Amino acid sequence: MRLWSGTRLTYATLVVAILMSAFPIYWMFVVATRSSDTMGEVPPPVTPGGNLPGNVDRLLSNSDAHFLTGMLNSAIVAGCVTVSVVFFSSLAGFAFAKLRFRGSNALLLVIIATMMVPTQLGVIPLYMLMTKLNWNDELQAVIVPGLVTGFGVFMMRQYASQAVSSELIEAARVDGCTTFRIFWSVVAPALRPAAAVLGLLTFMTTWNDFLWPYAVLNDPQNPTVQLSLRALSNGYYQDMSQVFTGTAIATLPLLLVFIIFGRQIIGGIMEGAVKA
């Protein structure tokens, strides 16, 4: 019980956990500013060096990685998928939580059942479908399969059932609002904290996805950022400073997204705590 009472032991545990979580990220940036010889030094340096500009220049001039193209493609894919998942999941969650229609429970069970199917089982049939559509080596082959997720629908449904008042919806309907107007003007603002969390999780998952882009994007000149990082690790000799530089740069968009959505996430947690 002492761990939950805000004692010195609590803060010491939190400090240790933060250090253990943050040090690998810090070490990644340290190696990105030094040469590959840093990996073999004993004891290893813990302060940044002065090789970052040279490492970045070698990374961007690498003809095998196409790193800038990978960053741009990942930004397009992750952005489109995130916006789509948040929008359609919010719509579906609102419908399942507050609208009454025949077969809603059965349809919700089907959506939940899709979460039980491992992603790896769908790679082969999905790849065959992309071949039929002639979408191989195209970004839409990576974007379209992820436009909506069962997890997103279930998450928004659970949040909408608690955060949105049925009386408020009925009042808006009496005022003459259409169903979509009720969603856009009444429901969507209430779902903003959950939408921020879902958007953050979706962006991180899509940005870090490797398996499906690796299966469907065979053109080495049209990669995502994860495929570009893989290209840096190929060959008999691996320039670890270059690999860590690419990894550090690829991590920056995730940190930026977390900073943007962090206030919404904390606000949602505090709002739930106040309601409780």
C-alpha cells in the first residue's frame, strides 16, 4: 500500500522507471551524434558528440535507403490512416452506443471478433486482393486496409456510451438536427479526448508498421520509413551511427505527435477522474 500513498518509495520507483525507459532513447541520440566506433568503447560515452551533421548528410545521400522518400510516404500513410480511423470509428461508435437499429449487437460482435484474428493470417489473402486491384508498390495498398479498425470502433463505442448523454441527443433532435449534425455538433466534441488517444495510438502503430509495407511495397525507391531503416541495416557492414541517426530522425514525428495530443490525453484522463 505504500506504493500508492505518495511516499518517497513511490517517487523513487517512478524515477527509476523513467530513467530505464528514457535511457535507450537518449543513447540512440548519443550514438547518432558520434561515429560507429562508439558502440565498442568501454565505458561507453554518455554525452553527445559532434558528428551529427555528417551522419545526417551520409544518411540523406544513401542511395539504397531513400530516407526522405520513406519519411514522406510514412507521413502520408500514417496521416491518412489516422484521420480515417478517428472519423469512421467515431461515427460507428456513436451509432452503436446511441442509435437503435436491428442487428446492432450481432454486428458489434462481428467487429469485436475481427480483433481476435492475428494480422499475419490476413497478409496472404490481402496481398492477393492488392494484386487483383493492381495496387502493388502503391501507397494506397498500405493506406486502404487500415482505414478503419475494430479496436477503434469498440473503443469509441465504449467512450460514447458514457460520455454522451442520451437526453442531450434527444434535445438536439427536437431542435431539428439531423443525425450527422448531432454527431458533428454534439457527439464529436464530447469524444475529443478519446479521439486524441485513438489518433495517437493509430499514428504510432501505422508509422512503426513493417510487415505489411514490406509485403506489398517491393519497389526499393518507394519505401516507408521502416523499410528505409531496414535498407540501412543490409549488407556485410552495418554503419551503426547511420542506423541510429535514421532511427532518431524517424522517432521525432512520434514525439511531435505526442506533444500535440498530450494535452488532450491528460485532459481526458482528468475528465474521467472528475466524473468518477
